Amino acid sequence: MGIFGYSISKLEIDLSEFSELEVLDLRNNKLRSIPPEIMGLKKLTHILIDGNEIDQVSKNIYELSNLKYLSVDDDQENMIGKK
């Protein structure tokens, strides 16, 4: 799912409806935090949140067991290692 470049500051959709989602692209908006509902998306493999106003990523994000790639900002791309 891509909500890319809309300059949104708050996600106005219910992410729990997308339980099969594997890739979430929220790049280039004005989000200040990662929506907590992301933790319910157990099949996510990629989260792209660069280009937002997010200062800190909760360590809880690493509890998503299928997450392999987390793109945090334009200068930093993190590959998630298998646990």
C-alpha cells in the first residue's frame, strides 16, 4: 500500500483492515510518528517511512517477525537481520 507524498500528518485509515499487507510505503509525508496500528500487520516485510518528520522509531517495530526492510530517512536504509 502506498500513501506516498500526500503531505499527511496523520494516517486517517484503519490499518487493521489490511492484515495481509506486506509493503507499507508512507514516504514523503509529514508524519511525526509511526502509527501504532502497524504492530497489528504481522505480514509486513517492508516499511518505508523516509521523508517524514519522525525523530524516533520505537524498538517495538522490530517485533514484527517478517520485517526485513525498514527505510527510515533519505540517508539511512536499514536491513533487518533474521533473529
